[in-house]
Amino acid sequence: MTFSRFLHLSVLTVAAHATPLNAFEYDYIIVGGGTAGCVLANRLSASPSVSVALIEAGPTVFNDSRVLIPSPAGLAWGTELDWNYTTIPQAYANNSVLTYHAGRDVGGTSTINGMVYLRPTADEIDSWSVLGNTGFSWDSLLPYFKKSEHFQLPTDPRPRAIAEASYESSVHGFIGPVKLGWGNDLAPGVFGQALNTTWQSLGFSWNADPNSGNNTGLGLFPIEKDTVLQIRQDSARSYYLPVIGRPNLHAFTNTTALDINLDSGKSHHGPKSAVVAKGVNVILPSGRKQLLRSKQEVILSAGTYRTPGLLERSGIGNPSILRNLSIAPKVPLPGVGAHLQDQWLVNAVYNANFTPTSFVASYNAKPLSASVTAAELFGSDLDTVAAQLYADIPAYARTLSEASNGAISVQAQEQILLTRASLFFDKKVAIGALTFGIFGGNCWVTLPLSTGNVHSSSDPSDPSKPLINPNFLQLPWDLLVQQRLFSLLRRVLASPLVAATLSPNTIELSPGYSLLPANASLPQTTAVFQAILAPVWHAVGSAGMRKREWGGVVDEEFRVYGTKGLRVVDASVVPVEVNGNPTSLIYALAEKAAEDILRDCK
């Protein structure tokens, strides 16, 4: 594949970086040119009379083959385009230090992720209202999912291929910026036929459209790519590239945001007013420090791992944590950096007949995944399992409240856990996911209860480095669900039909039955999972959209509590972990936020 058709973009990039007449003063300043930041840059700069600055720590990568080539495993992982974070030692997972990938370029993590487009379920979004987000619902957010989406219809003419790559047109958008779809060869093949037959023989269903608000069942999910050009469709290519020439949009690439410039809001008469965001202090590529001034708003879109640190270094956060960092508190928000949730997976790798090339080709053409409910996982044990979880919730709430450093009370945390349990058992929302491929498969708990945190480092040599602590395996519920998921994954992959398509003599190489026997106890399983787990990199919640007294950082219109002119729009505002993959949700939230911002600032 050649990329000469993209080389002309370098000329346009220069125009996008021209210095405005009022140097370093803008109506809106967006910190972070990632998935959400590019959406905001596009929408907020639509009026020529509105000036917008976009600050991004990395470069533009429109012509970089490591980004352009569609791949389930980021070709840019571990490079200069990846923040390549590590966690603090995981207390519940053998003190393991885990790698966290995140995009460090215009487009952010959408340039290096697995390109999966899977939305959360309708019941999950509806449950956000319990957290204090009045008016938030699946129905209210669906127009923004559709607004961002350019759904490309299947082109494979074979009847069975079209039947399996089905969709509900009423829930999709067809003229939005983000192109997504399947490959041009959708015939299910021997592996797909064996998998679907086996899946349904076990009593599970086929899902015609996992993005319809109900993701339960086995289905083909679309991926974020241009199916004509066969290239990745990231946020930069979808939202930023088409408007790169706007003279009112100034992109500061290779520029580091240090903190937010805040007016303390001191008043000589009457009560203290809200702190006002006046701009952002940055380090330009030249190494010079500069204040970018905001006339309207500053919007943080630096992501789940970096947004909390920017707030903390500006004096917004948990006062006890700020004082430990020698930062004077300006706005007490204990929820900053708290309530981080992520998923973790376990792989089952077989001695299958595949190469890296065939694996990528299979993924791009026919990506298969399944989501299962508690009822499907636990079967006749469901009532017993449910009763045990409800009995454990008070203790779980105390554990999470104590670990939050005062961000949330036991009572509030208990209400959140009860809401989650209702999703599991009453609403029958999926609680686990499995993916299948010609290598084997993997599985993860989609709605974990374990909760971690992310805060600024006290290391003077790198204060911007986030201390990431997902707290994997903190609560027993997550382990119980993962144990059942892995047993189901093994049942499917070891079935005669599926096994025959993987290899003539199928053997599970990892973890292997010698390490993890089929009849392993929960303690045995836990020990193995502690050793082999890997992050899914779907972290959310570190600047959560929830009631302030429940540890919230932003309200339902993304405004940071206790401030004016400051919002957060990225994955960090998602209040609790969700099914699907966060990118689809981030696009929808950013589209909504852009409308909220423009409406408020008229």
C-alpha cells in the first residue's frame, strides 16, 4: 500500500498553525487533541468568528503507516506516539506493574487502539440519572451517536454474509465524520460457521446489531476504518483533518499543558465566588513557557489518566492529596482522580494455524465478539449468586469508600452498587465479554465493581506522570464472574467444531490445563489470573459525571464543580465502567458537549 495520496497534508498543516491577530488569546482552549479534543476542535470552530486553540503533546500523524494500517494491536505501541504508562504495583495481583497504552498524537488513543466500535447498552446509560445526571438517557444520547457516525454498508453480495453482518438502520448515522464498517469479505468461513453453530447449541443467541442498545449475544461488530481506502478512521482523520485549514483554529502540537490559570474568585463583599478558568500555561516546542488566554472556556480533554493531574496541579482536587503534593487547594473536589475503573482480560491461546498477517486480515474482515448476562453465566446458580452479592454490598461499599480517601461516603457507594446489581439481575445487562479469533480467544468482566484511582506524581523530575492504580481483583465479585467467563470461553474453543478449525490437534498453550485445570477451585483460578491478567485499556471515571456529594467532578453538562469557564470532556467523565468500547461513547459525549458549550456561551 502506498501513502503518496496523503502527502499534500503537510502544506495544510502550516496554515493551521498560523499565529492569530490576538496572539495567544482564544475563545476556547482545548487541552488534549485526542478522541474528544478533535471533535470539539471541529464543532467549536465551525463559526469563523470563534477562535479555538487545540493543545496536543504529540505530533500530527496523518501519513504515518503505524496509524494508517488497520490493526487490532497498535503498531505504534511502545513508540513515541504512545505515552506507554505503567501502573503502580497492583496490590491484589501479585504487585504486578502493568503497561498502559495511550495515544500521544493528534487523534489520541483512537490512533493506536483496536478500532472497535461497540456502544454501551441502553439500560447502562439510563442508569446514569441515578448518579445525578438529570435527563441523561439512551434516547437523549442516541442522536449524538448517530451524528458522529458514518456507517458504511456491507458490500459483500453473498446472502449469508449480508445476513450475518446485519444492522438496524434506525440506530445508525450515515453522514457523520467517523467511518466504520466491516471488511469487504464477510463470508463467515469455516471458523465463523463453527463458532456460531457451537454458540447457539449452548443456548446462546446471535445478535443482529450489538450497537442497538442491547449487546447480548454473539455478533459481528464494526470497526473504525475507511472500507474503501482500507485505512484506520481515527478522530484526527474524521474531525480535525477536514477543518485543518480554518484560520480560526490553531493547533499547538508538541506542546505540553502544565496547568490551568485560575482566578481565585476572592471577593471583598459577600460569599466567595466560583473560581474562573482564565487560560492554560504551556511549554511550547521551543521550550518557552507561555500563557494561552481564554475569553470563554477551557476544556480539558487530556483523557482518563492525564485530566486528573491537570486539575490537581491547578489546585482542584482532594485537599489532602493536594497538600501532599505541596499544592494549595483552590477548589475542594475529592472525586478528582478517584473512581477509576478498568477491565482486565485473560487470554486462551491455542496452537492454531495462523500468522500475524492472517490474524490481522481475519480481524479486519470478520471481528467476532460475544456478551453474556449473569443469568447466562450462572444458570441455575443465579439466585444463590445474586443473594450473595446483595449480602456483600455493604462490605464492598465500606471497602470502596475507605479506599477513596474521602471522595464518597459508604451510603452513597452502597447506592451505586445496588444500582449496578439491579443492572445485572433485573435489567439483565451483559456483565462479561468474549472475543474469538483464529488464535483462540479472551474474556473480561465488562462491569467490574473493583475501583482504583489516578493522581499526580510527587516526583519533582516528572510531576505530570500519572500514578495509575486500577485496583484489579480488589473485590471477589469480579473474580467469580471472570472464572465463569473463562470456563465458557474454554467450552466454546474446545468444542469439536471450533477446535477442528483451529488445529488438527488442538492444544491450549496458555494458560494450559496443567496450570489451570478444568476443575480448578476459585483460589487456584485467582492465583493464575493474578499472574496472567492484562488490562483492556478501557479506563473511565477519574473525573466522573455524578453528584458532587457522591464524588463527582463534573455535572451533566461537563462543567467542573466550583468553577466557571472550565469543563472536562473525555473518557474520565464516564461515571462507571460500561459495556462496549469507550471510543463510540466518547464521540457521542463530545458531540453533546460541543452543543452544550456553544449554547451556554451565546
